[in-house]
Amino acid sequence: MRKIRWLVFPVFLIFLLGCGLLSGVQDIQKTVSTQLPEILTSAPTAQGMIETIAAQQSTNKCTGTPTTGGLGVSVETAKTVLQMTQEFAFTDGTANGKPAVIATLTTSGATTFSAIAQGFSAQFIGDVCNLSEVTVTIPRTDQQDTIDQGTEVLNIVLAGTLPPDVQLAFLTWVTENYSSMTVSGSADTTIKNMKFSLQRNQTSMLLDIVPVQ
């Protein structure tokens, strides 16, 4: 059941992003009620998440002029989508000397992703309206559950962050590289204005996303 849930959810999120998620929670509710009956019928867990977020207030902090030269994505988009799952918590901090919003797993998320719960984090770095970098750290061993859960959580985090057209290409690339990567291995790709760098060390998989220079 969990496999079905997380295979459906990233695709579901991509659809929502394509329908204008930034316009607010009421747009999500309208999309759910009028355009996605078949998807929601087959994924009742996702429906519950959408209904939860639709019932909450959403504040978009991006009212000013964003900085230039970033990734062109907003942390508010990521937060709005990931909070649907109720499995990610957010705190303000710093990374590489810059302000950052850091996502970790909630108690529920740690139960769902128990194999990678200790040590997972996603850092959204820079201007909240135009992030300069996104880094994701996911525990990794040779055990299959860390591979499966790592791929799942990475897809969810990036489905909530990247534009839909970039997300589709990313899913293909990370599926080809994540499970097969050995210790000290690495892979890079460029999709539109974003450079993706995936590498593995003794304990973790590390994904770094920066603007193309």
C-alpha cells in the first residue's frame, strides 16, 4: 500500500503544480474537486492530504522583487506541497553562510521512512522567493530499504520544489542513477537552468542543485 501511495503522489503533485499551485490553497481545492476524480479514487491517501492542506491558511511571503540569478523556485511552493504529506517539518537556519529553510521528517515521516529517518534533511538555501541552492542528504547503505525509501522521499521533496517539466526529467535521471551508485560514485546532469549533482559517500546520498553558470 505504501508503495502505491508514494508512486502516485509525486505524479499527483506535478499535476497540481502544473495547474497553478502558487495561486493558493483554494485553487488546489478546486482542482481536486473538478479535475482529478479518477486519480483521487485510486489514491485515497493523497486525497486526505489534499483536503488537509486545503483546509489550512497559506501565506505566500514572495510579495517583493526576488533576487536574480537563482534557481527560479520558491521555498513557499515546496513548503505548501510537502506539508500536505504531514511528514515534513520546517525550521529556519543557515547553510553555507546563507539563510536556509531546513526540512526534516516528522514523527509520522520517520515511521514511514524508518530506514532513512536518522540523518535526512533538505536545505532550501537563499532568497525564499528565488532559491540559490537546494541540498538533500539521505542516509544510504547497501540495504534495499534505504534505496527504496531514499528514492521515494527524494522524488517527493523535488516534486514539491521543481517546475513540472524539470521534475519529469529529474525523475528519469535519478531513477537511472540512485540505486546503482557505488560508494564514492557521482553523477551530474543539467536540466534547463539547473545543475543536479548526485554523489554517494560511506553513509549518505547527497543531491545538490544549483543554477547553471
